[in-house]
Amino acid sequence: MQQPAQGIRHEDMRRNNRRAAMRLLLRHGVLSKSQIARLAGFDPKTAGNVITELAQLGWVKLCGALESKGRGRKGVGVELAADRPWAVGLSVEPERVVGLRVGLTGKILARETKRLKGNDSAQTLEETVLDFARRLARGAARRSCLGLGVVAPGILSEDGRRWLRSVPLPQLVEASIHASLSGAVRAVPVRCEDASRGRAVCEACFGARQRDFVVIDMGKGIGAGFFLNGRLIRGVRGASGEIGHFVVEPGKGRRCGCGNVGCLETIAGYDAIAADYRARAAKPGGKGPARATIETVLRAAQEGDAAARAVLQGAAQVVGRVVANVVNLLDVSVYLHGALCRQSELFVDTVRETAGRHTIATNKPIVQLGAFGDDAAALGAAALMMEEYLL
Ligand SMILES: [Zn+2]
């Protein structure tokens, strides 16, 4: 690795060497120079150069003498710096925008959040993202900032610079987030991605780091992000993971934002669950929880309200059957994301039980709860810019 192969430029070689050393330090923690040389296949001189370069960038620090195995000699330990390099991750969601500055280990170094009204214009979305990016990337230079990642729900153009369609955030189509960010925060790369795929990248980089899994994100819409054989799946048209538009009840129920009838998210999305509860809990004379939202349903279910529990269980059974179909097809692990899953054990247990009943291979747990809470999408957006070190 230390000898430049024909056609590979010197700078590419140095970058590859830096990446190899950083990946080893991420995996092993503190290492001596000679351990890095041995594990990366560097000669001692190359190892010395790489460590010096990384120390000058402020990406690693030297941390005293390490006992060297065997010959009793002591070597200087090298470990990752706590706060460099970093990336900025921004998540545009139907009800908020969140921005994080994130270190390579997944540590959150700074945060910005703003609540949205739900019907904000494309311009407001764009300005908020721009404002957060400027603040979070302040002082950014190539040496410490690996880039800006932005995630939002929807299908992106082939070049990844625009959202072509978003059911939960239709105004995204009018926004020029990639162009604005690239213009405003120069010197660092910008990348846009679908939100559920961002969550999958978060699980792959900072979570259980499995090679074959799917994240299913329960929310107003329902999306999925697939990792197969260690790689994020985008699909031929960049539209993979649209699990919310699985037709589960053909011809029944409300029309979906996509134009079809019977889609999963019209049965088990937040608005659908709230609407079912309003209908089921209505009392004679039209009295009942007319303004019930998903939060109302979750609260009522926790208090033992039978209608709320029945609505959550009904939605979870439909999701559980879809999960079983996905697992039977691809034999992946499943991570459930979204506030609904974190707040309702009843929902997750019902998904797990239903999926288990309809899955052929049952020798390992199928459904797990994601561990990153509300930050998963923005963490994933930042991780998009750090993939070369983390995957
Ligand atoms: Zn649909």
C-alpha cells in the first residue's frame, strides 16, 4: 500500500494511507506507531509520515508510552482526537429541522433545532438549512470538516442534487438545498440523501454495524433504508425503500399522498392512526376526541384506553406482516425507528409477534428498536460524509 501504484497520484495515496490509519484507530482505540504499521501494511517510514500528518491536522494525538509486547520496548500511543475531524448533518423533517456537528465516533459536538409549522415554504426550509449549516460549519476548512450531509424524505434526482418527489414534504421539490449549501459553505463537499436511508447509514456507521439490515422509519410517512452486503441500496431509479407505499389493502381506505389507495402509510402512518382513533373513540352525538393526534393516541394507550390500544395493535399487525414479507424476501435484520416505536411497547411487541408468526427463518431475533432516538436521521446525514472512514 505504501508504494504508489501506477496511475495513482501521490495525494490519493496519502489520503488512502490516512484513511487506513484512521479506520484502525476507530476500530482498536489506542495503537502504537508500529502496531499501525503492522496492521496497515505500512513500512516504518510511511507509518511515521502518516501519523505526523494526522497529528498536524489535529485528527490524532499522542498519548504517552505504550508497553510493546514481547521485547519490553515502549512505543508512543496514538489515539483519535475527540473533536476532529467532524461533519455536519442536517435533517429536514415535516415538523422540524435539526442540524448536528458530529465527530467520527458519532459524538454530537453541537446542535441546532427549529420547529416547523408543517406548511412552511420551500424558501423557509432552504433558509433554515442554510442558516444551520453556516453556524455549524463555522470555521470549517477541509482539514477538519469532512462535509455537509442533508437528509429529507423523498426521491432524489440521479445526480443527488434535488428532491424530485416527497409525499410528507411536497414543497421540497421547489427547494435548491444542494446548490445553496454548495454556494454558501465552499471548500467542503455537500451530499443529499433520503431520510430513511440516512437512518440506515446511522445504524451502519454508529450502531450495530451489521451488513444486512433494514431500518423502517414510522412517522407521518413510512420509509425504509436497506443495507445489503454492507452497502446502502439506492436502486435503479434512486427510489428504493418506499415501503410506505406497499399496497396492503387494495382499494380500501383513504387516498395516499402518492395517488394510490391502500398504501401502508394510509393504514399505519401517524395521521392514519390518529384518524382511526378519532373514528373509533367517537361517542354517540358526535362527541369524542375530534382533535386527537398521534400523541393523544399514545398517551391514551399508556393510560389503558381500549380504543387507543386497539388502534395501535391494528396498525402494528399490518406493519408486522409487511416486515415478515421483507424478511422472507431478503433475510435481513429489522430496526424500527420513530417516536411511535420508542413510546409504545405495545406497538413494537405486536410488530415483533406478528412478524415472527409469518417469517420462515426464526432462529434469530428479527425486530429491534433503533438506538438513536430523534437524532438518527441527522446523525446519518453527517455519517454520509464520513463513510470512507466508518464503513
Ligand atoms: Zn402511497
